[in-house]
Amino acid sequence: MDVVVPPEFQPLYVTDRDHPIVKIPEPVLRKKAVEVTKFGKRIQQLGDNMVRLMKAANGVGLAGPQVGVLERIIVIHPGKKPIVLVNPVIVKREGEEIGEEGCLSIPGLYGDVKRSEFIEVEALTLKGDPVAYEMEGYAARIVQHEVDHLDGILFIDKVDLATLHWMNPNERLREGQ
Ligand code: ZN
């Protein structure tokens, strides 16, 4: 679907040095990201930078393409502590749950998306060590949303169109992914 940004939301769609998160219709958001193969200072800095940007934007998740980097790295912040996942793969899914989502790359737009309720995700840390997490509910939803970003998929591709609506994100905290 094509998103038509209402005039009052257009200021949120600026991307510049002070607002580095990439917004639609930037083509990088529709490309498939490649696996990270080298671990070291660069990827560590990228991960740290993504955590910082996610927090600064009051987000709960951020994926490489959203900062213009076509590599398979996501950061999520479902609870107390942010988690960085490199080359994440969802290896198991169970159940279904409908919940509202937004996206830092489509600020102001929200709608209901059906996701798996439980997932198991395997990934690497910023140092290249394997990790695995079982997640449910909100955390599982964020991971599914971010992994979709790595394949050029946005929540508006999966949203229940009847629920899609605009709302000023400054009136809501910790919504964007
Ligand atoms: Zn998003």
C-alpha cells in the first residue's frame, strides 16, 4: 500500500543529522539486508549507536535498514535492558496474537498486526557468540517486526487496514519500532 502522509505529520518525516532514522519512502527500507560476517569495532559501534538512537526516539526496536545499514542487526527494548541481535533467525513460532504496532520509519501511523504469540529466536551477540531467546507477547512481537525490516517488509504490509490510523507519536511513549 502507498502511505499518504497527512500535512500535519510531514514534519516527522524529515531525515537529517538530527533525525537520522530513515523514513518511508526511502528505498533502503524495501531491500533485503545481508548477514554480518565480521565482528569487531565497527559492528560494536553500530550496535551501540542503534541502541542510542532507539532510546532517543522512544522506540522499542530498531533494525539496520532503519539507519541506512543493509546488514542483519536489530536492537530491541521490550523491558529493562536493550538487547542486540545479530543475524537473528526465528526458528520456532507458536500461537497468534493481534496487537497494535507503529514504526519509527512510519511515524504517526498505527494499526493492528497479527503475529505469533511465542517465538524462539537464534542470533549472535555483537561479539559473534551464539544466543537463543524464547519470547512471548510484546517482546516476540517486536522481534518479528524487526526481523521483517531485515527482509524489506514493513508492518503496513501485514496490518489490518480497517485499524490503520494516524496519531501524534508525542502523545504516546515507547510505541515505535
Ligand atoms: Zn519498524
